[in-house]
Amino acid sequence: MTIPRIELNDGTSIPQLGLGVFRVPLPETARVVADALEAGYRHIDTAQMYGNEEGVGQAIAESGLPRDDLYVTTKLDNGFHQPDDARRAFDDSLTRLGLDRVDLFLIHWPLPMLYDGDFVSTWQTLVELKKEGRATSVGVSNFQPDHLDRIVDATGVAPAVNQVECHPFFRNDSVRAANQRLDVVTEAWAPIAQGRVGDDDSIGEIASLTGRTPAQVVLRWHLQHGHVVFPKTTRPERMRENAALFDFELTDDQMRAVDALDRGEDGRQGAHPDTFDYVPR
């Protein structure tokens, strides 16, 4: 399986398709990641708050694959935004993953209602980790346009990616436009709206015309918009299905039909980044 790569603003590149392990229990993670690697995936997206970095690391160690063939993303726990805490948490992630570097390290949420609204110093810490070479690229997740502008204005460094909720029912246009303005790649979480795309008649019609599943249609929609996607599944057959995206294209009319499903804020399924303040206890 050959997966296209997207160029990032720091001169590196990222596989456009990967596997997400959100809510995969730690005891199952090594098996799930091993199945994905066997299916040809080389991009794994985890996070400190997922509690399964060790399983990702175990699968990587047991795979026998060259480190440079793999792309590993993890994200900073919301409880460790202060610079010294962020550094310790990053070190802990490397230990759990069994790696001496990660390909991409993200601030998981901006948390503007916590830490006196300071996520700039957190971002500066990630920039320093990149300079040290222990994070090849650094980025953010769930950042709104004003959050992006604030960290870029303060540090002069734009994130390589911004990982945000994005799917046909919530295109998140303002954030995607800000990402494009700053040369930040959009990564889409919940890319198939937690499976809800399967119930939409318009997507179903396109799926029938193309001989694909609704999920494949929507994942292809993401790819043609230039998004990075990492659909989560624990089933090997679904992993293979999710990766069968590179031998067909949606027409302009089909792309517009999926675009037209956007409901704006009414389509948002996850928390709003301006008010989300969850910290694990």
C-alpha cells in the first residue's frame, strides 16, 4: 500500500492516512497497531490522555520495521501545560513509546480557560523540543483561529499541523481557512462523524454510484480537500477498507454534494475549544 505524503511547513512530510487509537484500551492496543502495520499503515496517532502509548510502542518494537519507515504522533496531556511539566510529560511519552524521538508532538487542547489563559509558553516549549531534535515536528490540536494567531505572533513559529474536528456535517471552515493562511496542515479527527455519515442519503447515493462504502466516500472527500485522516478501528478488515482510497476520485459535483452537508456549529459533535477545560485527575 502506497500512501501519499503531504509536505509540512517545516520541510518534513506526513502520511496522509494513518490509524488513530483513541479509546483503544491499552491491553488491545499492541494487537490493533500490529494489525495496522501488517495492513500497510505507517502513521499511528496516539496521545498521553489515551493511556495507550505503551501498547503503540510495543507494537512498533515487535514489528521489526525500520524506525524511519514509521510516523508516530502523540499529544500533551491537558494537565501538563506548564513548561517544566510539559517537558517531563514529553520525556515520559518517549519512555512509554520506547523511542528517542516522535515525528509529531501536539498540544492536545488550548485550554484558554485554564493556566491563566497561557498556552503560548506551552507552545514555546514544544518549539524548543523541536529545536532539540526529539520532536521532528510540532503542532497543535483543537486550536481556533485566534489561538493560532496568538502563538504565531508571540513566537514567529507556525504549527506544522492543527488537528481538529472536521467532517461533512461540520467542515470547520473558519479553522481550515486559518490553517491555510498560515500554511498549517489540517488533520481531521472524527473524519466520518463517528459513523454517522453512513446514515446520510446523499453520501449513500455517491457510495452506490462509485461502488464504495459511505465511509470510503467521506475519507476520499477529506483526501481531496488535502486533510490528513486517521480513522479509528480495531478490525483488520475495516483497516483495509479504510485504506482502499487511492484508486478512485470523487467528481467536482460529488465533492460539492458532500460539502453541502455542512451544518456549521450545529454539526459539531465534540467540545468547543474556547470552553473545554477538562483535565484528567
